[in-house]
Amino acid sequence: MSIPVPNALARKIFLERQGLSRSPTKALGRQGLYDLIHDLGFVQVDSIQWVERAHHQILFSRNQTYRTKDLRHLLEKDRLLFEHWTHDASVIPSAFFPYWKHRFVRREARIRQNWARWQGEGFDQAFEETYARIRDHGPVMARDVKAEDHKSGGWWNWHPSKTALEFLWHTGKLSIARREGFQKVYDLSERVIPAEHHAAEVEHESFVDWACRAALTRLGFATSGEIAAFFDIVTPDEAKGWVTAHRDELEELQLETVDGKPRASFAFADHLATLLDAPEPPARIRVLSPFDPLIRDRNRTERLFGFFYRIEVFVPEPKRQYGYYVFPLLEGDRLIGRIDMKAERKDGVLDVRRLWLEPGVKPSAGRIEKLEAELQRVARFAGMEAVRLQPDWLA
């Protein structure tokens, strides 16, 4: 028999699983930072620095003692994390590398299947030469290899040597040793990934089992499709088969969506008591990255929070509803609105242009005071000296 879960509780469960119910001011440190990323499963990396880069802002929104140098240390010194692909480029615990080997194999097969259509003959030689160069002479950046103007259509339209770097990275033969500025520095994976993780092998059945368990644990509750989409390393059919095979470990929930309709999902039966006792999240307002894992699954965000969000970076300016890079706002267990702001580094200010609150959310004096306090914290994190509120920001 399915267990009903009210919408308010479903939101609290998901917030707790996404690390947004913990104190945002408790000292973190490098070990705490690693534990946070491990609990999240991954943190998406993005190059846009409108205020701060997405991965830094995702971590800061969960703990405001976070320091960017600690993430770099975990990646480049301790090697406890590596960069690769989930649904997008992400920072991932190195302990997960053996499971990513299955993704590498699948990705290579898919790329090679399409290679003739993309480029025709001759690229395998570039792959071999690029790999040999790095093996014999050490790490390289894309600018170190031959380059031509990038054509539209994807990285496979770059110069063969530059394309080789991405191919070898996507298929696990190279890893990102570090970044200079935000440019990738590639090296052989065995020189980047800790030996115990690079050498480990996982059978296919164990890989699927781990991927599904790890996803469901981090989501709290999910359909088989949501389980597959979390890491994007197993297929929907594999996730569906896993749910069927492990049905005796799972409890079916009927989650109430914001419109009152029930939605069937699964949760681990032995985790249920903890899930159903999810804590109240902090009442403070927090600015989220557009790539925050809380809102990555836009459909889940709409079902649970009644919040429609689409990033408009690639939308032509006249067609944008809000702005180029607009940040969602979380207050307690509600997504209450979005804000258009940018770190104007030449002026040393966080320039706040416009606030949009959701229907029914009032711009009370107390709420605006909480928001302005958060904007001050974000400004300091981004290295800005002050917050500049445009005259019509509350219009």
C-alpha cells in the first residue's frame, strides 16, 4: 500500500537530501567540503562568472564558510575529486571513477559510431599522436595543440588535435589535471586519478546497482526515470529493471504535488523513517545558482515547488522573460522568486537590477531585509565591496 506524503513534507525531504537543511554557517573545512560534494553526488561546473562560477555558488549556498581554494585543493592536490560528465560537466568524487569507466566505454562506442558522419577518415591518427605527446611530454592545454577557428556544430568540428583532447577526455583516457584560469590542463588519467580508483574494475551488474542506489539515496524519492537521469550513466531501461529487481527493498510513496495530484515514487524502506522526519530548513533567504542541483530537474522543481525556471542565456534578448542570468531565491522550503544581478568587477559592486517575487509572495519589510542581508553575503563571497540596488529593483 502506498504511503501518502504531503507536498510540504516532500519539499523538506528533497531539500534535506540536497544539503539545504543544514546550517549554512557551521565551519566546513576541506573534509567537510568533500563530504558535502560526496553527499550531493556531483556539483556542476560552468564557466559563466556573472556573479561567481556555478560550482562555487552551489557550494556557497549550502555553506557560507566555503572557500574556493579548498575545492581547488581537493581537485588538484588531494585528488579526492575529478572532473567529468554527468548530465553536464561536473566535479565528482574520485571514488566514483570505477563506475564512470562504464560511461567511458559507452561514450566511446557512441562517438565512433557517429565519427564517419561527423568527420570521415583520418582522425584516429590525431588521437594516437595527441595521446603519445601527453604520455611522453606531459600535460597540455587546448591552446598548446594545433588550433583553427571553431566551426559551429560541436567540438568534433575543431582541429583534429584539439578534438582529440575532448575525445580522449570523454572516453577516460585523459583527465583534467588542473585548470589555469578556467582552461583545462589535460594529462593521462593514471597520473591524475588515485591509483586505487584508477585500477578498480566493477562488473556491469554492480555498476547498475551502485548507480541506482546512489541516485535514489541522494534524491530521497524518485521514479525509475529520475533515478536514471540523476547521474546519466545508466539507461532508463536499466533503472526500470533495477527497481523491479529490488522492489522488496523499496516503499512506494504517493507524493502530493503543488496542484494536489499524487505522483507515485519509490524510496528505500529502511530510509523511510529518516526521510519522513525531515527537518525544517533554515528560514533565511538564499540565492541559488541557475545550475543548482535543487532545480536541475525543471519538471521536479515545478511539481514540488510550483516554480517555473528556465535559464535564458541562449534566448535572444528581445525574447527573454527575465534576463540573461537570473538567480532563483530560496526561503525556507519555498522558491519565492528570482533576481537579476551581476558582479561589476571594475566598480567593485554587486549590481542588483530587478527582483521578481512569485505570486502570493509579499515584499514585506522583513523579507526584503533578509534578502538584502543575503545579497551582502553574496557580494563579499564574490569579492565585491558593496551592493548597488538600482532605483527600480523592486518595481
